[in-house]
Amino acid sequence: MPYLRFVVKVCSAFVISLACWECLLRLIAEQPLPYHHDPKLGWMPVPLSRCMDAREGYAHFSFNELGFRDDPVGVKAPGEFRVLCLGDSYVEGGGMGPAQTYPRRLQCLLRGRPGVPRLVRVLNAARAGTTVAFSVGLSDAYKSLFQPDLVIIMVRDGWGDLLDPVQEVHYAATGAGFKVKTDWHWEHMSKAQRLAVRMHLRDLAVVHYGLRHLIDIREASQRASRAAGKSDASTRLAAIDWTVAELAHRYPHLVLVHMPYTAGTHDGLAPVSPDELRLADACKGCGVPLVRMRGEIERDAAAGGMPPFGFANTLPWEGHPNAHGHDLVARALARMLTAPDVLPGWTLLSARDGRSAASHAAAGMVGSRGPSARCPRGKVNPTMLLTDKRLNKGHRAAYSDSGRLLCRTACKGRL
Amino acid sequence: MLFTSVQFACFFAIVLTGLAVLRKQNHKIRWLLAAGVVFYGAWNWRFLALIGFTSVFDFCLGIQIGKATGALKKRLLVLDICVNLLLLCVFKYLDFFISTADVLFGVHFSLARIMLPIGISFFVFEAMSYCIDIYRGKLVPYSRWDHFALFIFFFPRMVAGPIIRGSDFLPQLRSPIRITAHNLNVGGQMFLLGLTKKLVIADRLSDFVDLVYANPALYSSASVWQATIAYSIQIYCDFSGYSDMAIGLAKIMGFELPANFRLPYIALNLTDFWRRWHISLSSWLRDYLYIPLGGNRKGVTRTYLNLLITMTLGGLWHGASWHFVLWGVLQGLGLAVHKAYRSILGPRLPEKSGWPLKVVSWTVTYTFVCFCWVFFRAQSFPDAVTCVVKMVGGLAGGLTWLCGPLAAIAPLVVLSHLLAGRMQHQKDGLVLAPAYFSHLVLLFAWVLGVYFMSATRTAPFIYFQF
């Protein structure tokens, strides 16, 4: 009996202390995000859920009816021009409010500009912890959910993760190239794990924070070596080519944004990697506009700008991009989308509202295309580069595969 | 084996089990001696011979000093001091002397690049203090080598102190070594306190401090100030945390080690600061260097000179580099200035005045200590000068990056200092008694807190490099 009393006393004390830490962690560190299995999109935040995360900065997250960190999507309005932003936690915007993320900033920068559709709406469909393989494998789902007119995908180095089978959507190498495999975690969970999910045990801050703290301490280097070990350089580079071609095929109107890694020395970016150069080549070959943030960041740093990475409770040039970093991305994209001389011969047009080419031209919105023989899929992306030479000759542009009107004007009426 | 590692937890569990199982005192002493050999060997087995030589040499010489009389006694003591200092000079300072001679005289000897044996600064001083105490008649030479060897090989304080005296430690071996519930509770909480200081405070601040001090020219004056204040907290929590862990481990096994820190940052003057900071070293330097030099018995000028010599050598003890020497010189000058200031002010000292003067006195002391830490921490002399110039506002520009965790940690450290100041008059300090339910809840919450709030990356203990 005394032993039983002792055991009950110790267990009660432990539970009470856990409860105290549960309350404290929810105030200062983290309110865990509940997840569920979506049959189309996989392991997703529960729609309309909320959480808080203070690992980097301090931010409250709220998720819309589809489970993304954005305002409600709703039905697409007539004349609405939708820009869909895909990516990982870099785009989701950890550590800051949603208004500071680059999709929201881009929307503010685009709206009201002459020539930009009045109903331009930039949606944030980024998912933390995912890779660009999700954008490839779930393209049909994204297109049916959002009906985007333009898709912007942020990519980073670390292409070896695309082949990591831990990810729900990943690549498998085949003889001809790659194929996308979908491997929902929910289907592989044991009954005990499913019960734990249904009982919301992982939704407890002490469990979620405690487990993640353990993982942070032990697995950071293990994960990098595991991913690197799964792919050699040639496989990785081939995956880059394949990915760009697939994205160009699946998303007719596409822009890629490349975000470089930071150096480990907390004073700048990592050197240019072969992957980054290969990505630039692949985009050029497939005619996919690529915004390389390296140049933007370096120019900003040289001009005395604040580091675009790092928060109040982390170090400069560490972790996710901060508000300044997102602002740099938004400005770079806004310049590219609205000023053709920044990216020679290319500007963006939306023609879904069926207006005539002339009215589009008068509105100053143009797009053009040109051929490319280097894209692995052999198709031409409708939004492609033109050289200055062709522009200067006053070429009229063609129509897209889907019948979208693409035309271009002379200098007047540019965005 | 770091105290914060899983390997050490397993090692300590085995040691405790052995102590609980063994019955005879001598067996327990040999068990602890073996544990010390294994612990030191885990760091670097090559230097076991060095520390073994020290233990045998000083043991034998201690016996001879005890038997000898007159001039022979003195010569034996001098031999002991010379051999120990020679070991220290060869293993720690040889490359420092070579590079200094290269700069001063242009001699081009190649560096010896001898690996620094871990804890050499500590066990050499302890061995010397044993023989000196025998010479002075404060200690009787021990006839059992295993008892004396345990004094050198006692693993909780082997690598980073506190520096213990034979007169404090060896008599404890006459009492039975027992693991009691009280010692387990108090020692465990001391260990937990040290763990909290190290993992939760020191390691969290180290990232920011390392970043700014790696390249201080890149950062603004505000960031350099913040990094210096953060470093003052980091080095205190790191070193006192290690000392607390060492004292706690010793307490669990039934041994009492002396306190090494006594709330140094509440000191109102530099003399008081050195009575509270690294007490084992400062008292060692006082008893074995400052007083033999004459202390304050040979006139005012000689007193200031003795202070300067003592603190300069104290700085050199910390590391074989001129910026440690400069740190020591600054401390010596500060102490001399304070001594002169006391002799002038007399009964109007700030410690005896109202709180406004105490605040001013504390501010001046803490600011001076922080400026001295710059030389202690900076990676080179030019970096140290850059930091100091930025702190006084001489160099504008640079990135202002503030340390978020410092805003939460600094008030906690201040509060703990104020609370502990009140608690230190109680017998066992702030000790939780698990018999009470509320205390048990607090204990569990404390352990969970150390886990949840610990930094992801563990930095090495700062004083391991000495």
C-alpha cells in the first residue's frame, strides 16, 4: 500500500508538471498544428485550424478552408486573375504574419499598377516540409482546386530530397528518367499510430515540442546525409532537368523563383552550386522564366540592406527568410511580371476574360513566345522568352496551345 | 566524456553502483580511483602517464618534505614547484614562448605543437598546493598512494576544477564513503542547477556571442555591447554551471567540494568580485603567490606590484596568449586602483552608503569587468581592440543584430542572483524536498524545463581549454 501511494504520488506530480508545461509551451513556444489526411493532397493541416510557432520569430498561423496558410480561396470570380504560389515553408512564411509573406506582398505590389488586371489575386498554397515533387505530382489537384492563371514555384537547392522516400510525393528513377510516386503516410500508419492521431496526442504541445526538440538535436545531420546518400550528382542534375520540363508541361503559365542557401558563416549566401547553374540552363531550355534571388540578395546586401534571413530569436542569415527577404522576392517578381525590359522580351498577360487582342494590347498586357529545341518534353511553354532582336522587329506574337491570346505591343502600354 | 552526455550518465551510474555494492573503504577509494583513470583516459589516454607521473612524484616528494628539515626541506619544495611548473610550461606554454621569442628576437624555432593535456592547469596546481601545505605544516603527508592519487584523479573536478586543496579533500577519505538519500537529493539538485545554467542559458547565448566575436567589425556598437554582456552571462553560467555539476556529483558520492562562485555579478567593487569569482583559483593565487610575494606587508608600492604580478600570472594561467595576459594585467591594475581608492575614501565607501552610490559602484564594476571580458573572449588582439573601440562609440556603422534570448535570460539571471543572495544565509540553500508533493511537482517541472528549454547545439565548456 505505501508503495502504491508512492507510485500514485510520483505519477500525479509528473502529470501536473506536464500540464503546467503544456500551458507554458502554448504561451511561449508553440501551439501544435493539427494535421489530417487529405485524399488528394496527403498529410495536411486541418482546414480552418490555428497554431503559433515561436521557433523563428513569433507568428500565429491560421489556415483556410483548404488547409493552406492564406485567406479563404472561394470561387473564382469573373475576370479574376489568379496567381498561385507553391513551395515549402520558405513560401508559407514561418516567423511572420501572413501579410508579410511574399505572395501577399506581391499582390499589393501588383494591384493598382497600370496594365495589371484589376482582380489580380495571389494565393499562397505553400506547404511546409514538402519539396517541388509535390508541385509536379499534385499538379492536377492544385489546378482543379485553384484554377490558376499563373503559377509561381519557389525552388531551392537540395534536389536530392526529391528522391527521398520519406516524402509522401517523391521521385523514383526509371530507365528513361523519373516517375512520381505518391506514398501517403496515412496508409502506412499502424493502428496504434492512427489511434494516436485520432486521439490528438500529437496535438499536445509537450508531445509535439518535445519530440521535435529531440529530432532537432539528433537528426539534423542524419537527414542531410540520408538525402545526399540517396542521390549522386548526375541523378540530381537529371532530376532538375526532368522537373523543369514536367513543370513546364503541367503548368502552362509558370515562373520559377530560385532561393539560394545561406552560408554557414552567418554573413551571406552559399557559393553558386552546380545545381543552381543546371536549373538556370534547364529553365532557359524550356523557356521557363526564372528569377534568381541570388543577384537580388547580393545587390541588397551591398546596398546595406538587412539580412533577408534570420529573426529576433535566431541569427542573421540563418533559417527561413524574414519579412525583408519576402519583400525582396515580391519586388523581384513584381518587376519581372510588370516591366518587360527587366527580363528582355517578356511580360505577362491574362486573356481568360476573352477580350480582343487589341484591347489587351491597349491595356498594355503582353505575352509572347518563342521556340526552344532544348526542352526535354519537346513542347513550348506559352510564356517564354523572346530576344530583344525579335522585340525590336515589332513581331506580333502567337496564340497559346489552349487558345489563349498572346500578343505584344510596342513600347507604349508596357506594364 | 562531457557531463551532459549519455555516456557520462551510464558511467556515473556504474560508479554509483560500485560504491553502493562495495563494503570496505579502501575498495571504494580504489574504485573511485579506477573511475578517475577511465574518465581521464576517455578524454585522451596518452596523457594518463603524465597525470600518473604527477601523482607519484608529488606523493613521494610530499613524504620526503614531511621528513626533511631545514634547507633540505626548502630545496625539496623548490624541486617540486620547478618540476610541476616545468610540466606546465612544456605542455601549455612552450609554443607561446617560442612565438614570443620569434617576435621579440627574431629567432625562428619551429613550433612544438604539443597537444594540451586536458585539466593540466588544475591538477598541477593541486599537486603543488599539497607539497606547499606539507612544507608549511598545514598538512601531514599521506602514506597511502591510492588516497593521494584519488585526490588527483577525483573525476568530478579533474578537467575544469574547482581547484581543491589536499587539506580540504584528503581528510574526507577518513570518513566512510556513503551514498545517502539527503546527499543524493542535494547533490542531484546541484547537478541539475549546473545543467540548467549550461544547457539553457550558456549554450543559448553562445551562438550569438560566437557570431559577433568572430567578426566584430561587421556589427554595430549596440550588437557588440550586447554580445559582451551576453558573454559575461555565458562565461558565468558555463563555468559556474560546470562547478555546480562537479560539486553536485561529489556530493552524491558523499564528498564536499568548496563553492567556486558566490554571486560575482552583485559585487560592488573589483576586490569583492574576485572574492566571488572562481574562488578556488583566486584563493590559490592569494595563498601561494600573493602572500609569499609579500602581500600587503611590504608597503603600498609593493602591494600594488604584488597584485599586478599575481593577476598577470593568473591571466597567463587561463591561456597561453597575450590577450589573456592583458586581461590579467587589467584585473591587476583594477585591483590596485581599488585598493588605492579604498585607502583614500576610508569610511565613505559606497558599500556603506545608500543605494544610489551602490548602483553607481555596481555599474562601474560590472562595466569594467565586461571590458576585461572582451580581451578574454576575442579571438585576437586586433579584434579585441575593435570591440573596445566600438563599445566606446569610436567606430560607427555595422549591422545591428540584437540577441532575442538575452532579453528573457538577463532578467532571470538578475532575479536568480537577488534570490540566491537572500537564500545563501539559509543552511541548505534553496533545496527541494521530494517528500512534499509540491516540491516533487517543482522538481519534475524543473527537469522537464531543462529538456524543453535546452539549446539544440551544445557548446564545449569554456574552461576546458585551460
